[in-house]
Amino acid sequence: MDVNKLIDMIDESTFFTGVPDSQLKALCDYLHEKHGISSQHIIAANEGNAVALATGFHLATGKTPVIYMQNSGIGNAINPIASLTSTDVYAIPCIFIIGWRGEPGVKDEPQHINQGNITLELLNVLNIETMVIDKETAINQIKEKMNSFEKLLEKGQSVAFVIKKDALHSEGKINYSNSFEMTREGILERLVAETKNDIIVSNTGKASREIYEIRERNGQGHQYDFLTVGSMGHCSSIALGIALHKPSSKVWCVDGDGGLLMHLGALAVIGASKPDNLKYVVINNEAHESVGGMPTVAQHINIPQIALGCGFSEAISVKTYDELEKALHDAKKADKLILIEAKAVIRARSDLGRPQTTPKQNKEEFMRYLKEYK
């Protein structure tokens, strides 16, 4: 299905907001090329944020907004869908476009399997009428469904197009880039070298995959690392929970700018708790790289200043490997809560693999190490 034809079936002049997904890359690229970041298109911090933005658009214009997300984002959106846009509350009509990761019968990563199995059930519970789109879906089928959707939207009920793998495509592809020099993998290589046998909690996506491969290349075990799969934006809270209950251990959190922004309030909780054994490394490439490279708003904010405002004892930004190595070395020696923002290029190896252990195996090995580690 050409993404242009899908948009034509909806209304290309409406407001679009959401969180990027690799399954929806054709749509995300289309929106970025057509609207950029503007009053017609906002990349939200998280999916609940997107629902609220869409609500504001509807209140201001009376028109129906479009919200896009990966199905994992339904969890973030449940509260505003159930307590704000619902026909039992304000009856705010929205059109959802949802990438279906973990679709039953299709091989996918562990974090997507359960979410994929319950996606349609969740939407049904939320009273959202759905249409599943795959590679064989014809335009006239969408037109016919849109006719019934329109009647629901007029009543304030939301609807959703659930997009299967490879169902959407477009002729043009955007290459997202920035001017930074350090690679994420280069940053992580230096982090692993400096931290020795310290604890690392890494965010979902390519960072955890790269840490796994770095350990393999070094001939090291994986017991030092909790490789968070799914739960974007929550690795810093996991790290805080560990740091508070293993106070004699150094705990390093590896996050990305997208993850940091998704649940930014966690930064304030960390700052208020002020564990002096926690070191927070944010690899900032100003992009949602793991799902295609669309920009975050990280280029417009000062992450170290926000951290200091949240109660961190120290927060710095580095752009070179020399600066990074010094910052990591100083952070390891210091007994205080520190944030290091490392600016990175949008790039990863094309042959980057995935962990060969299951999440449960990772958890069990990590917990055995925590039990022994002082």
C-alpha cells in the first residue's frame, strides 16, 4: 500500500502527531517531508502526550486528528484514551495508525510478542474500531471501511488502522543525519572499558545490542549488564531501583535522548533521591534512530541544565572521545550523582546483531552477579 493513498483516504490537511515506528517508516518519512515539525505535525515525547496534543487540536478546530505509534505505545496512551477521549468522557474522535509488532505468526523480538498478541484485544477493550492493513489490502477496501469509520468519528468514537509488516511503502526515503562525530558504539566501547565490573543498565534498542556485541568481542560475560528490552524510557528508573538497594555498587545507566524525553519526570525522581553511586549516560543523537531516525526535540533543549535543575550534583555534555574518556574516568571516581550527555552521530553498523540469550537468561545471570557484587 502506497502511504500517499492511505493519507488521501484520511485527510492530508489534518493534524498528525505520534511516536515513530520502523513499521510506519514510510508514513513517518512522508510526514517529515510534507510537514516537517510544524503546526500540522508534532513528534510527541510519548504516545499519551500525542493523544493529549490531538485532543487540543480537535478542541481548537473541530477536526479529527491522526495519531501514529507502534503498538507498544498503546500502554502509554491507555490513560488519556480511557479517561479523556472516550465517548463516556469528552468524546474526542481520533484516527490511530498503529504499527503491529509481534503480530501472531510472524517472528519478532521477545519484547514484542506479548504486546502483539494482545494488540487487537486492547483496542477492542478501549472501544476503538479497527481495520487491519496488510500487503494485499486494496484501496476500495479502505474506502469502504472509511465510510463506516466516518459515522463512528461523528459520534466521538476513535478508530484505528493496524499496519502489518511491510504493508506500507513509499517511493522516497529520507536519510536523517546530524553533524556530530562520535558513534554510539564508540561511546559504549569506552564506557565498557572504564566501568570494568560495574553494573550497567541499558535502554531498549541498538545500545543494548551494541553492549552485548562489545562484551562478545572482549571475551567478557554478560552478567554485568541488564539489557532492557521494550519499556522505552524506563531504564533510568530500573537503574535507580538497583542503585538505591545496592548502595556500595557503581551503577551506570545508558539511555538515549528519545528514552529520556519519553518519561522525563524520572529525571526529577532520580535527582530527588540523589544516589551518589548512580551515573547516568545519555547518548544524544537527537533522533529516534532505532526506528528510522526521525528527530526528537533534544536538539532544542539543554539536557545537562535540566539534570542540574532536577537535583543532579553534576551534569556535563561531551562531543569528542577525549572529553568522553575524561568524563567517564572522573565519574567513576566521584561519589556523587552525575549525568554525562554524549553527542553522537546517527549511525550504526549494518551487520549489528541481537543478543543470543533470552531476556529471562539475562535477568537470571544479572541477578546472580548482583547477589555477589559489592
